[in-house]
Amino acid sequence: MKKFVKASVLATLSLGLVVPAATTSASAKSRVKVISTTSVAKQAYHGKKGNIYTSAKLNKRHYVMKNYKYTTWYVTKQAVIKNNGKKGTLAYVKAGNKAGWIYKKYLTAGKAPVNKAKILANDSVSFNRAMMSASEQIQDSTSENYDSYKDMGSQLTYAFFEYDGDVAEINLDRTAMLKVYNLFEGRFSKSQNADLAAMASQIENLQVTGDNQDLSATKVTTFGTTLGGLIQTLG
């Protein structure tokens, strides 16, 4: 009698272990079915969330869209799929050498917004690099980090306050100011860009000598302060 009871208990436990395992296995076998794939007119999109997969079957995630919110993607194909019984539309996106499939509901039409913080950080580095090629007189009046274009432009304008460079210094500062100009060229209004281009051409062709030292210093100062004032207006 005792042997019969033990056998019944063991059989019951065995069934309890087997049934959940079978349920899990069936769930794991669900697949994505691609119903159709069509070409569409090329259009720009951007997004903030969602995963980008290597294929329309969504079997391997390739990128995470939140890491590319400042990237413009171009859509050239779309697919209708059925995932766990639910229909959905995917878009094939491509940006440079990156490409893949993402649910179209995660995309917004149009080019991605500009990453202003990154641009400012890059401009700050390039601006400092240019200023480090100037004379010590100019370098001593500049900073290392800038939180805004207003700070950057103000520092440049202040650097030429009571400027009195000699021939060698004027040549160094002339070259440095042209580097700064090249960094910001074309970012202002049409008339301001034209005026700066004329000034830059004059500074580039300037032959600094002992005889025209004071005039040359004035021209470089005017160019630097004018450029600094315009940089302050950038946002």
C-alpha cells in the first residue's frame, strides 16, 4: 500500500514538472511573418526610440534609435509583417553605412534636429586651437572653455582691447584671426558675410612691416573685434 502511494506522488510530481516546460517551449517558437515588401520614394526621417533590426523578421537587433536622435535616416522600402498575430509596418532606414528595419510608428518625417551642444563644443575646441597660434598677448586674454558663443565672441573682442602688437605678433595674430574666420565663415547674414569676406581678403594680403606696423595693427584689431561681435550673436 505504501509503495502504491509513493508511486502516485512521484507520478504527480513528474507531470507537474513536464507541463510548464512544454508551455515555455511553445511560446519560444513564435515567429515574425513578412507579408509584403515594397519600394517607396526616398524620404528623410528621424526618431528617438525603437530598435533597428538587421532584417524584417526582427531576429537580430542592430542599433537602438535613442542613440541616433540627431541622425537623419532615409527610407526607401517598407514591409508589412505579422508579429505574434498582430500586423505592423516596418521601414527600411539607412544613414551612411548604417541600415536596418524599424517599426515605422517610431519615425518622424523630416531631417533630424541639430545637436547644438555638440556643435558648440566642437567650435570651442577649434576656436581655442586657432587662438593658441596667436601671440602671447592675445592668448593671455582668452579662456579655455566656453559655455556659449556670446562668451567666445566676448573673449575675442576683449583680446584686442588696447592691442599694440609688434610686426612678429601682428603676423601671428593675423593668421590666427583668419583661422577663426574660416571656422565661422558663412554663418552670419548675407551682408555680414560679404563684409567679413572683404575684410578677410584684405587681412590675408596684408604685408606687415615696420613702416606700416600701426596701420596693420589697427586693421587686425578691427577684423578681430568685428568677428568677435558677430560670433556673440550666434545661438
